[in-house]
Amino acid sequence: MGNKGGKSITRTAFKWIRIGALAAPAVRRVIQGAGDPMGTANNIISDYTGYNMTEGVWRWEYLVNGWAPYVASVLTTVGIPKLVSILRRL
């Protein structure tokens, strides 16, 4: 049977890892702030944009909370296979 002519399972798994890492901060905020929908929405927005609407400030820390998992997953799922291919050619 096999996977003839289609995408590899590894590529598909890496894609879903990146999607999960992108959604993880929002899911975490929804689970943590179950009682306050406006506070939860503000926290999600601040995680992805860096801007907190209630405080009226922009901070790098907010941006890191939202994007660090995604950046780490991209570096891992793209960087490690690239490094392996470079080492294989040596």
C-alpha cells in the first residue's frame, strides 16, 4: 500500500505541529480565563499583537507569549531536517 505520489507523513505531522503551536497560546488563555470573556479576548489579542487594550501599552513580553511556541516549532520542524540533510551530504 504505501504513500505513492502524495505528501509524506512527516510533512503532514510537521504542519500540524506548527498549527498546534500557533493555536496553543489562545487555547491556554481560553482555558485559564473561563469566567471573564472580555479579559480572555484581551489577553488573546495582546498575546498575538503585543498590545494590551485595557492598559493601552505595547510590550515585547506579550508578543513573546503568543509567538514563541510557533517560532520554536518552525525552527524545530524546518531547522532539524535541514541540518540533517547538510550533515548527510558531508
